[in-house]
Amino acid sequence: MASKRPHEDTDDTLSTSKKPRKGFSVGPANLPDGTHLRKVQKIKKDLIHKAKLKRSYAKLKERELDTKPTTYAYAPSEEPASLELHPARQAMLEAPEEPSQETASSNPADQRRPRSRKPKPIPFQKEAREAQKRKEEAQARQEAYEESTRQRQQKLEERKRFRKAMAKARTGGRNGQRKLGRESQVLLERVKRVVGE
């Protein structure tokens, strides 16, 4: 018959059941060979290196503290600071105040008149001027066009009125003769218009 298993809380098992330290892992365990794995390995190496540096620095610091007592760079002195003023400051305080007022009044900045500034540059000023000029030209062309159309319409109406009057004058009267009085008035108007131009 097989021997019984010993209880886990015995002293023998505590000393022998110590697991070996595994370390630490960075990144996933199942990375394929390639750039990702190399990157993870580099990060792990950097972490280990930094930990070793910290540990060695801590050891050095501890060793230094043990061997050397702490001294401060600034040790307070027993003597209080003197209340004597610097000679230049003392001379400035003893000097009369009148010269300082004279220098203030003789300041050229106070005497000169305010500086006239250039007008602030307007962006696209040249383009705005050109646009205004084009606008004025377009307006002049529009007015000329409207004037010419008005004159043309006036001439057409005059011509229509003249034709109508001539047609009325040519129609015969009661006995079929032309109405010379009416025709003469129309012709006279035409002559006046031609001479007037």
C-alpha cells in the first residue's frame, strides 16, 4: 500500500515547496518573432537596467550617508546682518531732491508734441479703387444705353405719328382730293426737325 501524503502545513513542505522566482513579463506571451517581440524585449531590458541603476544608486547613497555626516551648504551665522547702507545708496539718499526734479522736467519726452501716426493701411485698397472705377464705368455705360434707347423710342414714335398724319392727309376729302393743309403742316414739322438737327 502506498504511503499517505503528508499534510501541507508541515515544516518540511514549507522549506521545499518554495517556488523559484519566475521574474516578470512584458507584453503578451505568444508574440511571433519579428518587430513586436524585439520591441517588447527591448522594453524589458530597459526596465531591468533602470531598476539596477536605482538599486545601485540607493546603495551608494546609503553608504555615503553612513560614512559622512550631513552638512548644509548654508549655515546660519551667529552675527546679525549689519544695518549700514552701501556707500552709493547713502550718497543717493543724502543728495538733494532738486536735481532729480530738474532731470524730470528736462525730459525731452515731456516737451515734444504727440507724434502723428500714419493712417492704418487698408487691405485691398488698390483693388477697392479699381472695383469702384469699374462700377462707375459700368454705371456710365448703363446710363448711355438708357439714353440711346430713350432717343430711339422717341424717334420711332415721331416717325409713327408722321406716317399716321401723312396717311390721314393723303386720304381724299369729300371729292377725293388730297388735304394739302394737313400735309403742309406735317411737311413743315419735318423741315423744322431736319434744320434743327
